[in-house]
Amino acid sequence: MAALPATPTVATATFKVLEGAGADGKSFPVQFNPVSLEYTISTEFDDRNGSNGARQFVKKSSAKLTMTLVFDTTDDGSDVRKKTEQISSLLEPAEDGSKKFAPKVEFGWGTYRFKGVVEQYKETIDFFSADGVPLRASINLTLASQEVELAPSLRHLEIYTRRGLLTILWHGDPGTAEVLKEMADQRLTYIQRLPTRRGTTPLRLAPEYEE
């Protein structure tokens, strides 16, 4: 008789706190894997160019991961909130001096990884025992991250001047930023004295003064 094939191992989705309250390096599993994951990237454009057909420069990008998690304790009759509180604890802010910040967490499922903070938590309890103990709950969870790298080699440096914020973008080694920072003090007076073309924003230089 031929041997039966081995039962495949099913990967379990997990959460781990990377920074903040509960950051002990250990991950904890969900009770049931989510049915699906919804991944969204939103891009905010710099509208200083208006709608005159010029290039649309990216101001910032953010990513969101949304899922629904189900928890059930009908087998032992315990309060299901004892299981969901592991997820709700990911909202507990950590303290940094007088300020508080949201914990950074990692969602993992097999080879899939997403790092961010919990932006939205919505828990729905839809089944109770005869004596009123919550037995089943679903959590609609959204994680948000600002760590979206659309162009891995694109670097930026921001210099504050009397005319406003000057942002320098370039492709290359990140060490270039240190060189630009050293040059900033020397260039600052020069930048502030540059004339601008009429009708443009203060930081849009006339072509003859652009390097």
C-alpha cells in the first residue's frame, strides 16, 4: 500500500510589537487566519505646479493593510474578549518623555510582512451565551505605514530658509546628504538672495540661477 502524503503545514498569521509597549521580540498568533488582505498605497502630490501639464511630483506616499480577524470561544464558553485584547493592546501608546507614540507592529503570514501602526480597530461581538458571555467576535483592523519606497535610490534633504522650506532631491548614495548638509551653511545666504520669477512660489528659482 502506498504511503499517504504528509499533511501540509498551514502557516499561521502573527503579530509582533517592534517598538513601544510590549516590544519583547516575541510574536503571537491569531486564532484564525484572515480570509483576505487588502493592501492600499495612497500618494499625495505636490500641487505647486498646479494643473498646467507639468510633472506631478510625489510629496509623500503611505500604505495601508486592512483585514478582518475572527475569534471564537464557543468550545470552552470563556469570554472571547480575553483573546481579542491581544489585538487591542497593539493600540496602547508608549511614552517617550512627556510625549506618547503609537507602537510599531509587524504583521506576518508566511513570507508576507507589513510593518506599521494600528490606525483603525473595530470590534464586533455577534454571539453570546445564554447567560450573556461574549463568545464570538470579529475585528476589522487597519495598519498604516509611511515607509513606502517607490524609488529606492531617491534621496532628499530639507533646508529651512527665510523664504521657506527648500527640498533637494537626488539619486545616489545616501552619504551625499552629509555633503549637502556641510554645504548648507555656505549656500544659505546665497539661496536666500536669489531672485524668483514673478508669479511663482518663493522657492521656484529663475532658470538662470538654477544649478
